[in-house]
Amino acid sequence: MFFRFLATGVNFKQLAFNFMRGASTIGLIVFETCNVIWTILQPIFMAVSTEDIWRTIAVRYNSLWNFPHCVGSIDGKHFRVQKFANTGSRNINYKGFFSVQLLACADADGCFTTIDVGDLG
């Protein structure tokens, strides 16, 4: 059920019909599975940055790009989405369409160091 949800993005009601379970049961399974995956993988793949890591990134920026005291390149992207129910105009962006934002910071080699996904338009 969890992998079908991730692979297709289908709603819980449709999954409940497909697997003959309640929609609230599907929601609980997806929620609990996501929490377990996050708890196990977050410390490995999204470890808290230390001062040494930031200094290493700054040295790498200076050596590759001759850009001293830089610890990241930041960029953002608006992803067009359909209007969420009961949100009014909260997620409409300055270009006039509904969107969700992605903001990311990358090191000197282009590897993400920090991301933020989900802010409204």
C-alpha cells in the first residue's frame, strides 16, 4: 500500500478501494511508514552540519570558483499545482498561478546541503 501510494500518488480513498481497507487505515499506514523511514534515514543522509563541514565547503568554493567565504549556492523553484481545497489564494504566486516552492542550497560541487519543500506560492 505504501509503495503504491508513493509510486502513483493516488489518494487514500482509491487505495482503500483497491486494497479493501478503510481510508483512515491507509492513511495511518502511510503516516507510520514515512515516520519510520525518516527516523532511520534522516541521521544518515541529512545529518546536522557542523562547523568543520561548513569550513570544508568554504575552502572548496574558494579553490574551485575563487569565491572566498561562501558556504552555499541558493536557488528556488515554483512548481505549478492545482489549487488545494479550502486554501483560497494562499498558494498563488506572483506569476498568477498556484504553486508550491522548493528552496535548495548546494555546495561547491553542486550537491544539496539543505532543502525546503512545501511553502505556499
